[in-house]
Amino acid sequence: MNKQRIAAAGMAVVLGLSAAACGGNDKKDDKAMSGHEGMSMPSATAPASQGGHNAQDVMFAQMMIPHHRQAVVMAKTVLAKGSDPKVKNLAGRIEKAQAPEIEKMSGWLKAWGESVPAEGGGHSMPGMDHPMPGMMTEKQMAAFEKASGKDIDRMFLTMMIEHHKGAVTMAEQERKSGASAEAKALAGDIIKAQQAEITEMGGLAKS
């Protein structure tokens, strides 16, 4: 009987300790859960990479879209009013390359839940006090659109060289700080293509 009483007492101690341990864990778990509920999770627009892209990728697309749109307008204008077949051939290639890139970048922004720049949105982004690199002003574009023949050919080459240099600058920044593999790949393509076109336009300007 004594042995049975001792065994029962020992079992009670073990059960009591187990219950206390379980009760302690529940309190810790409750505390941990309440702590997580009070925390704010990073949003999809946080500066750090989220879903394969970051703020630099968004800025790159939002700036390059209006930049490309202006280049397409310039290309179409010289195609309609220019006289040099070589300049018009180059303009046609620029339009053919950049129009699909506008659609591609617009698709990224929509997928990322970001706004696509409106048509005719001006020459600078909101919050910027200066035009985007290489972007022509409204005054420059007005003068360009009034020209024709050899004059517009010459203006196109001069203006597009600066325009391309600006695009290369933005693309280099994207390659340096972006997170999206697709955006960085496009930036690399822009650098390669537009640097080659800058050299080509320099040669045409001298001829």
C-alpha cells in the first residue's frame, strides 16, 4: 500500500509539472501572437525588392515610357517631313524598336500595381524640377515640328543624339540599382542599341 501511495504521489507531481509547463507555453504563444498582430508587414511598394522588382525598376519604367514616346513622335515627324533617306531609315528603326518597348514597360507597371504615365504627361516626372535626361522641351518640339526637308533632318540628328544620351544615362542607373531581371535586361538592350545609334547619327550629321 505504501508503495502504491508513493507511486501515486509521484505521478501527481509529474502531471502537475507537465500541466504547468503546458500552461506556460500557452501564455508565451499568446504573447507572441499578439506581438505579431501588432507588426506591420512590408508593402508591395516598399523600397526593398518585392516580387522581383524595386522602386528603381518602377521609376525606370515610368520615366522611360514618356521618354520613348517623345522619340517615337520625333521619328514619325521626320519620316513624314524629312528628305534624307538615311535619316528616315534610322527614324523608322527607332520607331520600330521603341514602340514595343513602351508596351512592355506599361505591362510591367500594371502587373506591379503602379501607374502608367498618361499620354502627353509633360517632360518631367511629378516632384522633379527639371526635365528627364535628354528630353526635349515643348519649345524645342514646336520648332522641330515646324521644320521640314534638310532642316528637320539636321534637327532630328542633333536632338536625337542628346535624347539617346539621356536614355543611356537612365538605363545605366537601372542596371546599377534595379532588381527586376527583365527591366535590367531591357536597360542593357537600350544601352547597346542607342549607343550604336548615337555613333551612326554622329556620322550622318557630318556627311
